[in-house]
Amino acid sequence: MARRTKEDAVATRNALLDAAEQVFLAQGVSQSSLAAIAKQAGATRGAVYWHFKDKLDLFNAMIDRVAMPLDQIMYGGVGQFADAAPLPRMCRVMYLLLHGLVTDERICRVFTIMKHRVEFVGELAALQVRHTSSLNDFTRQLALDFAAAAEHGGLELRHSPQLLATGLRSLVDGLIHSWLLGLEGFDLERDGFAAIQVYLIGAGLPQAAVRAAFEEAASVPCPQPGDARVPCGYVDPLV
């Protein structure tokens, strides 16, 4: 009976997180109540408070449910990408991020909530610190990979690794933002990959190497839950 009770608790928690995604997406985070989320999940407010301290705790858990697997998929290293050279690793990260948004409805919903349905004020102000910290960590890793790619290929970049990393992060963030807005005729994978390749080539990386790295990234099947992964330093830019 105890095992069944634990399974029920997990099912209830997941149902509340599913409901939070739907309610936050429809109403915006600041306008959503825990009562509405409980009703959407077919649960009681008591069940909400059993699993989560408050709305911020629930929101963070919703983000973590996407961010943690996304961390593993994007930044964990798969097959030859576990010890990949810096340029193929960067391209793999970009490929998996944009591909994940297009192909995974939950990732798409949570990104939409983060970018278009939340205000970093009041009880959610702490989220801005977390979001900014992750973006800074992501930019630092990109800068390290730009520098390593230049050293690996004996190249001279057109700008500093930090400036190039900031620009690439901003480009990717803008692509995602525009796509989530539903701009007509904009294909996130096709147009996004093309824009990123143009940027990397403009940064001073060889055109042939950039194209080959993207082709290599796209040729490796996306990992499934339970695949072995080796951390390579990136953190999730989402959170």
C-alpha cells in the first residue's frame, strides 16, 4: 500500500505541473492562482500545498522538469560529442536547442511561458536572478568554446570570444523569441540554423568547418531518456 501511495503522490505532482503549464500559458503567471491550477488538475488546494510551498516553488518545479532533461540532452555530450572539439560542440548545442523547441511540445510551452507569460515582479522577482545567472553561465561557456575553437584551428577571430559569445547568445534568444511570437513564414530550424552558421562564419570560423559541424550535429540521433551522457560544461540558458 505504501508503494501505491508513493506512486499516487508522484502522479498528483505531475498532474499539478501539467496543469500549471496549461494555466500559466493561458492566463499568464501573475494572473494565475493556485486554486485554478488545482481545479485544472482535478486536485484540491491542499494537494498543491502538500507538494509545493507557493506559486514560485511550483513555477520553479515546472521549469526544472524541462530544464533538467534539456541540460542532459543539450549539454551532456552524446557519442562522439562527449569529447567533441569546441566548434562541433557549439553546433550540437544550437541544433538540439532549436530542434527541441520545434519537436517537443512541453519544451515549447515552457519557453513560451518564460518569454511571454511571466513578469519578474513580486513573488516572481527571484526568477530574474536565476534566469540572468544561467544566461551568464551559458555565455561564459560559449566564450570558452570560441576561444578553444580559434586555438584548435590556429585561427584569428574577428572579435573577442566574450563579444562573440554575447552576440551568439543574443542571436539565438532573438530567434526563439521571434519564433514563439509566431512570425509568419519563419522556420526556426531552417532559418535559425542558417542564421547561426552565417554568424559563426562571420566570427572568423571557416565556412566548410561550420557547415560540416552542423551536418554532423544533425546526423546524430537525439538522445532518449536513460542514454548515458557526459557533462561538458554548458548549463541551460532557459532558467
